[in-house]
Amino acid sequence: MSISSISGSYGGYSAPMHGPNCQCPACQALRSQAAPVSGAGNAAAPQTANAAAPASAGDKTGGDASGQNGSGNAQTAQQTNAAAPKAPDGKPLNDAQQKEVEELKSRDTDVRRHEAAHQAAGGALAGAASFTYQQGPDGRQYAIGGEVPIRLSQGHTPQETIQNAQTVRAAALAPSDPSGQDRAVAAEASQMEQQARSQLLQQQNGNQNLSPLQKMQQASAPAGSQQAKGGNVDTYA
């Protein structure tokens, strides 16, 4: 309702005098009622401005996060460079040298796994592994070959010889990639086993013609020692 729409007279004031400067009680009351509306509108404006402030704070947070990510990436890059293989003089290796180091590491792992398989299967008949080394561009020594000595020996009895031969054959063929020499040792062990089985068969056939007393004497007689045959499980190749 606008002030100019009021008609009639009030308190001795005539209608034409009503307006923005009118001092009648009705105009003053209307002006006092209209003032808070304008103030409320002005109060709403700061709230809107304040509501936009968090967006600016969010931008700052995003900037901080981006800076932290950048610092983290730089730190990771420094750690990677520090862990990269280097030459004995501390200089970084070129691509070809790094590739050579990786190949030597892989070779070293394969060699040690190969010889460990020989040792594990050979048991008491296997000796300690020995290795051939090569120095890499980084100055470290890498195993590129190895061998495990193993006794391919006859036992005191055919049965013991058979058992030894079977152990040696299993040790020679234990790696997943036995070499030519490994297979040669396994073949030699198989031949020894066949000979021991023939001796055992002969003994069993001969015992059938012996008297019980002769069998007892033969069983109690000390077993003759046989000269041992030696063989090495092959150098890794």
C-alpha cells in the first residue's frame, strides 16, 4: 500500500498534504513500518556475500592439496633415482648398462635356484655349491654358473648301491631345467643301479643253493668295502 493512496483527512491535515514529507501520524506510522523492510533487504546481502566465502576457502584448500601432491611426486622421484643402480664411481648407468644389470640379476637368481635344487635332493651325498661370478656395471658380483659335487658311490650291499644311485639321479634331475651334464650324471647313476640290481639277483639265486648254515655265515661276514665312484652335478649352463 503506497502512502499516496491514502484518502480523507486525519487530525486536521487535508488529503492533498499526504506524501513523503507528510508529518501526519498515519504517514509517520507507514514510514516506520516500511523502514525495517529495507533494512532486512540490506541484511540479506551480507549473508549472500558471506555464503560465497567458503568457495574461496575451498579454492585455497584445493591449491594446498595440489601443492602437497606435487611435493609427494617430487619426493617419490628422488627416492626412485636414489634406488637406481649406479656405477662404482657413483655415476648413473645408461640404458644398456641398466639392462645388463637386470639380466645379471635374473641369471644370478636362476643359478642359485638351480644349485639349491641339486643340494636339496642330494641330501648327505651332495656337497656345498660353488659359483662362478661376473662383475656387473654396478660393481657387484653376480653368479653366472655353479656346481654341486655329489658322490656317485657303491654301497656295502647291492641294496645300498641301488639307494645311492636313485638319490644321485634324483639330485641330477631336480632342477626344472637340467643341463646336459646333469642328464649325463643321471644316466651314470641309472647304469650303476642296473648293475647293483643284477648283483642282487645273482645273490638271491645263489642263496637258494646254500644251506641255512652257509646263509647265516654269509650274513654275519663283514661286508667288503667297494671303491667309491665320484661325480659332479654339472656347472649351471
